Amino acid sequence: MATTPSAKKFKTSGKRVDRRTKEKLIIEYSPLIKFIAQKIAVRLPSNIEFDDLVSSGVIGLMDAIDKYDPTRDNKFKTYAEFRIRGAILDELRAQDWVPRSVREKAKQLERAHSKLEQQLGRLPNEDELIDELKISKEEYFELLNQVKSVSILSLDEAGSFNSSDRKNLLNLLDSCKVPNPITELNLKGVKEIVTKAIESLPEKQRLVLSLYYYEDLNLKEIGEVLDVTESRVSQLHTQAIMWLRRKLKVHFEHDREIE
């Protein structure tokens, strides 16, 4: 049986990948595309077609095949993951798939979270957020379900990140770039912020992030581990990601004030 060529062999400097090799690579990495698309799909409204996400992921993979440089110290799989995810998110942003009303609700929740954190000197719990928002517990959980799509970190939110901020985050995600002392220092700072933010999360939220991003479990499997519903896992994930987004915003806004 013929084997798929390794990343080191499928491209040489200054030459494009031939069609046959590209087709083999697309077949080999199709499970990766579906895996990344599924990870993103769980945080999207039901009207978003999964097949559209996969199609965008294929475009990202093709872009990775064309632009991958094997002379750099990186793995093709890592580079492909970054390009696939980026292509899917680019397509979603182009569609403007999050309604304005949902974005406003997410901001409302974030403002309440920030206000209580400053008042209490710690992360607020759900009951405290419910009291601050003056809504019922059922309405609060429904709010989390509505804003979960906003928990996908948008690198193009002009109100939150400037071009320098986006570059820092992209560098953090793109482990394939050749490091330099300045970049390494910037990335170290961002990683420290994220690490401290995760450490400050409630135990269940930390566990959800660990199982989802490091153990590659899906929401249903995490629910079985925690003995909670899949919907509850989604809510915990949304709360954790929104908290991490806010900490990054505060970090970058502080840097701009210093500058």
C-alpha cells in the first residue's frame, strides 16, 4: 500500500506541491479538519452548517500545504492546525454570524462580571452574577447559552485589540514562527496572564478547560466525568472562556496606557 509522503518530502524551497501529493495530504488530514470543525461547532448557533466549517477547513489545509516551509524548525501538523482553525474562523467572521443583540448581551455579562470582581476582590459566583443582572437562574443559564458563540476569541475586535495585540496573540497561537528574544518575551507575558487567569478559575471550570483542550474530550464525555449535563458543561466552558478573554483585554489595555 502506498504511503502518504512526509511533511519533509512534499515540498522543496521555491516549488509548489504537485496535485497528486496535495490530494493525498488532504485525505490524510481530513480527520484533523473534522476534529477542529467539531471543536468550533459546539460553540456556534444551530443555524451554522457543519459542512461549511469543514469546507473552510479544507481551504485552510490547502493554504498550509502551499505555504509550509520544511526548512523551518516546526511540524507540518502544527502548522496545518493553525491554518485550518484560522480559515474556519475567518469565514465565520466574514459571515458576521453573531447577531448584534447577542454581542450586546455578552458585553452586559462581562461588565457585570468586571464590576463584581472589583467590588469583591475575587471572581463572582453564579448567584452573585444573577443578583447583579437582576434575572432568574433560568434566565442566566439561557443567557450563557446565547452568548457561548461569542466565547470564540475574535482577533479582529477593534474595540478590544489593536494590531499589535492581534500580532502578539497570533504569535502565541502560531508556534511555527521562528522565535526571537522580543517575541519570546511578549509571548511569555501573555502565557503568564493566561496561566494565572486559569488558576483563579473555580475548580470545575478549570477541569472543563483541561479535559476539553488538553485531553480532547467532547462536551458529552466531560459531562460524564463531572456527572453533569452536556448543557452544563457548555455553560462552564463559556464562563471560563469569557473570563480569559476579559483578562487578556485588561492586560493589553494596560500595556497601551503605559505606551
